[in-house]
Amino acid sequence: MISEYSSNHTHITGDFGEHLIMYWLSKNGYECVLVRHVGIDIIASKNGERIGISVKSRSRKEGTNNFKFTMIKPLEHVRKIKETCASFACKEYFAFILDQMGIIYGYLIPLSVIEKYYSVSAKSSQDWNMQKLTNDANTISFQLNWA
């Protein structure tokens, strides 16, 4: 059992999440590019629709079962996504990657769905529960079992 992460684990987790989302989108017919622009990480297009995606990835310690993502400065983050997506003529999306309990969960969620369930606030942080969002018909999810 591995009990501690490497000093670079957070950076590796973020890169893995971005590439996993691009892999999944590509496998489902989307053309993708990693942009790492202020507000979004990926631009993907399919059938004339272009989406801008901000990817958030978390790697939970063994034994942790938590489907919440704590968003730091959520209102500022949403503002940046909207501005960047307006510049690139994209629909605003979040993608979340969560590695816990031997399963990697992936979620692709329109920003409008998040705004429907949460009052995105100017607080310093806000918890978004993925289980609450997965019941919405506009949320796409997948999982990989690796344990």
C-alpha cells in the first residue's frame, strides 16, 4: 500500500486529468486541443459545437470516499471561464476527475448545470458535490476501475 504522494503528485494529477478528458472526448469523436489558457484547459469540437473546458482533478488518499470538489474563489473562476469561452466562441464546461477507492471517476458538466444547483458565490471557497450533479441529464460521466 502506498501511503504518501510524491512531491510532484498534484501537478501530475492535473496533467493526467486533462489528458484523460481529451482521450475520452477523442474516443467519442471530438477534436481536442490542450490550450491551458486563463479559464480553460481544453477546447473540443464535434458536429459544429465547440466547448471550452476547465479541468479539475483530485487524487484521494486510500480509504477516502468524498465526492466533493472544493473550488477556490468559485465566482472568479466562473468569470474567467465565461470570458475565455466568449473569446473563443465556446460553450462553458467543467470536467472533474476524481481518483478514489480504486476507481477513477470522470464528469463533463456544462457550467449552466453547476449554476442550476449551486449559487456560485464570492466566498473564498465552495464545495461542489459530484453526486448531486450526476443526476442531471446534461452531465456525462464515466469511470475506470483500476484496483
